[in-house]
Amino acid sequence: MPADTKASTGTVGAASESVPDSPDARRRETPAPRGGTDGAGAVDDAHTAKPARGSLGGGSDGTKLRPGEPGYRRLTLALFAAGLAAFGLLYATQALLPTISADLGVTPDQASWTVSGATIGLALAVLPLSALSERFGRRRMMTVSLTVAVALALLLPLAPSLGWLIALRVAQGAAIAGIPASAMAYLSEEVRARALVAAVGLFVAGNSIGGMSGRILTGWVTQGFGWRAALATVGVMALLCAVAFRLLAPRPRHFTPAAASPRAFARTVRGHLGNALLLRLYAIGLLFMTVFGAVYTVIGYRLVGDAFGLSQGLAGSIFVIYLVGTVSSTLAGRLTARLGRRGALYLAIGTASTGLLLSLMNSLVAVIAGLVLITAGFFTGHVVASGAVSHTATEGRAQAAALYQMAYYLGSSLGGTVGALAYRAAGWGATAGLALTALVLAGGVTLYATRSAVRQRRRAPVATG
């Protein structure tokens, strides 16, 4: 979504093997600005990262933009527009799946590929595009990405078949990948460190509002005019946002192109994939997003079905629950400070699991309450895991964040497709069972990290004594 992810803080328990999870350590933690949602990723610590060619945070902080300056306002508004467009487009078909199934005569799992295809495209493209942004610049990458994504959006309503629709969505997801691959670096390079959190927050607000409003808007337009008109409406909205971005985005003043070095890039990626702490963080992000992708891809079918009989517009409006994610994301840092990183993860897993159990009831009130808990638990877990990636990676943080995004969006694709297959085979109970299994696995990963941290602390006196 979701990279339509909310700004917050926090680090994950898996990282605790290198950072003690004591109350004193928690008080010393400095929250790192984050992005996501439906966009997800972490921003390098602007206070500690060493500037490098083409890297985050390059340039003298005294010459960067600060609140009150026209350039700062233009940059933050431009990034808000980019986030609105990108995540409005990414999940544009999710609320339309029941109507697409009925109109094209396809099953839920087949229709779900219009969502999963886009997130797979993003997942596969985000890492190479992050490397290209180091060479060609953040603003240029974002401009090209938005242009291609909007052009494809305007072609979607003309798709003659499901196959064409899915193919266009895969290409669109790959184009959208240039936004999360470049946006955080753009802000970190051009905005003063003290103002970075606020700037990132506005970009993330664009992500979440775009993801939510795109789903709600398409639901109501579909009810009146059909799903093709709904996709056209989102395409026009994204076009206006793309024009606003290009007109507002200031020329970069602190970006220095980095020479393309495939070997160095591959070496950095291999290093991250060989880091057990990062691998656990990637696994947690993938598993949480598997839950979220399964639930929100399938829930529309259940709400418009015989059990509840909601209209397409009302079913699409269920995505207003995403606002719960805004609240839980902002509280994640406080939860981490009080409960520790692993404690916050356990709470997130328990909250989402409770929500899934509630969603099994044949009561609309219980289902909505369950969705609230699932959403709150998901965003808390995602915030903790993604925030820890930047903390754990000591170098190549942009690539570390991109790998997290790859895992995150692959989880979305996996959850959406397999969740729809489960629904087709055995109904909502099977989809909820799949999601609960993913949460059990996430709990297992966190428990392993807990035991590893305990063993490390027991060995520490021997190693230092």
C-alpha cells in the first residue's frame, strides 16, 4: 500500500542483537524519519550518515532548504503530489475487484492479479531504479516515473481483456517504483536535518491519502459509471498531480551523480542479503504485508456478497479504515520506547491476530472492528521493521531500504494472489487462516531474535571479562 505507509519511528527486535533492548538503550534511540505505505522504506539518519557522491544527505546542511523558505514549500508540496499520484495509481484496482470479476467473467484469484501484478512490477524495479537515481538524479527519475505511470493509467480503461489489463498494471507498477526509489533521497539531500521529519511526513501523507482516496474514489465512480470510468478518473487525478510535481519541484542543489558501478552495487546487495539481522527484517516486512494484501484484496468480495450485500461504493469506502494506520504509525515510536522493539512487534502480531478472529463473525460491526485491529497491527509492525533497516545497515542504506521494499511488495503480491485463491476455494475463513499463518511465522522470527539477543547478553560478560 501499502507503501502508502505512515511516517513514524521505531526499530525491530531482530536488530537487538547489535543494539541492546534495555530501557536505557530505548531512551537513547533517535527516531529515524520513515516513509512507506502503501510505500515503505526508511530514510538515512541525516545527523550521522556521511555524505558521499550520490548518497543521502550530501551537501552542507547550512545551505539546505528550511521551513519558511519558498523552495522548501515547493519541494514538500511537490513530493506530496508525487505520493498522491503514485499510490493512488498503485492500488487503483483493489476496490474494483468484485466488479472486474463480474464484468470480465473471471474468478477472484484471476482478478487479483490486477493488484498483484502492479506490486510485483514495483518490487522488481525498485532496486535497479534506486541505482539509476544515483546516476541520473532524483527529480529526473521521479519525473520520468510519473510520466510513464500516468500514460499507462490513461490506457488502462481501454484494455480489451484481463490479460492486457494485468500486463499494463505490471508495467505501471515498475514505473511507479521510481517514486519510492528516489523520493526519500531527494528530501534528505535538499532539506536541513532538523526539518527532514516534517518534510518526510508530508510526503508520507501524500502516500496514505493517495492510497486511501484512490480506492474510495474508484468504488463510488464504479457504482455509477463502471470500473473503466473509475480507472480513467484516477488517471486524470494522477496526471494533475504529475504536472503539479514537475512545476513545483525545485532544481536539486546538493545532488552529485555517482558513477555507475554494477560490481559495487552487486557487492552491497550481497552484503545486505548476507546480514542475518536484515534478512529477518525483510522476512517480517514480507509476512506482515502478506496479511495486509490478503485481507484487503479479498474483503471487497465478502462485503458485496450475500452475507452483507453492500454496494460497490460502500464496500470501497471501507478503506477509510486506513486512517487507523496513521494513528498507529505515529504511536509506534512511543510503543517501542515503552515495550521495546520486540515487545512492540509482539503487540502488533497479537492485535492483527485478534482482528482476524473477529473478522470471522457474520456481523458487519465485528468485521469492521476486526479490520480496524488488523490495520493497526499491520502498520505498527511495518513501522518497527522498516525503521530498523536504516538503523541496522551501516552502509548502502538506500539499497538496504530498497531490498526491504522488494520484500514488502512481494508480500503484497503473495498475500493478494494466494489470499484470493484461498477465498475461492473455501471462503473468508481460508483467507483469514492464511493471514494467521503468516502472523505465526512473523512471531517465530521475532521469537528467534529474542532468544538470540538473550544468548548474546549471556556471552557478553565472558567476551569482555
